[in-house]
Amino acid sequence: MPTHAEQPEFQDQLVRGLAHRMNNILTLFHGYLGLLLDNQKLDKATLEGLVKIKDGARAASDLMDRTHALVRPTSSVWREIDLGAFTGMLQSGFEAMCGPRTKLECHIPDELPLVHGDASRIKTAIVELVKNACEATFSSGGTVRIELHGDAPTPNPSHAKQTLKWVSFSVTDTGPGVAEEITEKIFTPFFSTKKKQNAAGLGLTVAQGVAKQHGGALRLVNGPKKTKFELLLPACGD
């Protein structure tokens, strides 16, 4: 059995191994389902059943990918990142996430301190936060506002790096808000308030994990009919 000190590494290896094996199995599902769905002689009921199986396999693949994102990366490329330019490149993707009744607003200052990190991991966290906000306003409509600041206040969590400057990426939506009684549960893995059958309940957990990996923090600023998540990352040079 691994010692207490070795436990996090053992857990990471276990999750990676399970994700790899499950993805191999799901690849077979997708391959054979593709062949079956190409059969033009299938009756309607069989076709509908196969489509549901395919949707389930796709949801399982997404779940394994997001679970894998919770572990510490075995290899990553850390570099200086201009978070403003990085967000600008992702903006068209954010617009595609919004529903027809959702208005997207972006406020990106011309100059921001650089942050040091793994671009793919930071992108994962940002996309999860924006996706969460878009889903909150998809049915009822509203506004999703993305803001970046280079003079964010120091976060409170003890795991946050001690630094002088912080860069923040915040997403505010005018959806229903987060009920006060569940604010302490929203970062818990697999906890979800969504009614969607395939809601994994991992988006905020993944985003928080990325923040911790970078010595930063993710915090909720809650209010009536307004929810704001703020990703804080330490600026370079401190």
C-alpha cells in the first residue's frame, strides 16, 4: 500500500490508468456503433436505440476526459501567457456556447501582466467557467460578462501563492444564481444542480484544480440573479 506521502501520486496514476482503459473501450463502442448506424435497413426503434447508446458513449468519453483533467499533469509546457490575447482568441468559441437569448460581453484591457502557466490547462478552466455561465442563461436568456483585471486583490486560500500581483479572469452571468445553502458544495466533484441527464458536475471542480495547480484560486461571488466566478492567477515577475 502507498504511504500517506505517496497517496496523491498513487491516486493520480490510478485515475490516468482508468481514463486510458475506459477510453480504449469507448473507442470500440464508437467504432462499432458507426458501422451499425450505417445500415440503411434498420427499423426506426432500433435506430433510435443506437443513437441513445452513441450519445451515452459520447457522454462517458467526456466524463473520462474531465476526470483526467483533475489529476496533476505528467507533462506540461509552462510559459508566459498574455491572458488578454489568449482570451481574445477564444472569444468566437464563447459566442458559439451562448444560447440565442444570451448576450456575451467581453472587457479585456489593452495591457495585462503576464501569467506563467500551462496554456492548455488554463484554457480548460476558462472554457469550463464560460460554459457554466452560458448554460445558466441558455433557457431564460440574460448576459454573460467576461472581465480581466491586472490588479486583482490577493485571494484568501492558504494554497495560493504569496505574490504581489494577481491577474483575474471573471465570468458573471445573470442567471438564477447559486442558492446560499449549496455554495459550499458547488466545487465538490460530481455535484450538480443542472437537470440535464448528462451533467457531470465536474466543471467547477476542474477549474478549481487548475487554479490550485498554478498557485492561484477560484472563488464565487454570489448574489441574487447574478453569479460571478473569478479565476485568480499569480502574475509573472513576483
